[in-house]
Amino acid sequence: MSESATQKDSWKTKARSWAVRLAIGVAVYALVGFFGLPALVKWQLPKQASEQLGRQVTLDDMRFNPFTLSVSLTGLAVAEADGTPDAARIGQIDTDLQWRSLAYWGLVFSRLTIDAPSLRLVRIDE
């Protein structure tokens, strides 16, 4: 084999190696985004919000698309302090985040839609 043929084979091997690494990286990003992040949010959001509010918080479902950065929360509810359900409830929250969120280390929305919000207010006469 000539030296140029060896260099071409070396370049092909390196390119193939980088392509495999890139494909694995995209696959891991997709798996974490589509499955890992929603599972983490469904587990931690009710727990953390309940601790902060001193009321039971529930979340029915969360979906995230890591490629379009769209987020959907379904069935977010906050109970009364005495445990009575649904002091506040939001049927669904849909939002599209912008990639600028990564640069600003904060949430930058391009769209936010809140469907079926409800709030139960009780007035106590004394």
C-alpha cells in the first residue's frame, strides 16, 4: 500500500469513528430528553413544589421534545392546606423554549399556552 492510500484509510477510520460518536451522542440526548427529563420532572416537581407550598401538588403528565424544546405539562393541581383537592388546577401548559435559554441560563419562551385554569377561592367571614 502506498502512503496516500494509508492516509485515506486513516481519514476514513477517523471520520467513521466521529460519525459513530455523533450518532451515539444524538441518541443519548434524545433518550434523556424524551424519557429521562419527563420522568425526573414528574417525580421531582410535585415533591419540590409540595415542600415549598406546604400543600400537595400533583402532575399527571409531562412531555418534552429535546429537538424543538417544546414542553407540555398536563394536570397540574395544588390541593388545599387541609388536603381538599384542587385549590388550583391547570389542565395543560404548552410552551416552546428558545435555544437562547441555554446562553442565559434561564427560561426564554417563544410561546406559552395555559388551558383550563381553575382556582377555588373561599371567603371566611369572621
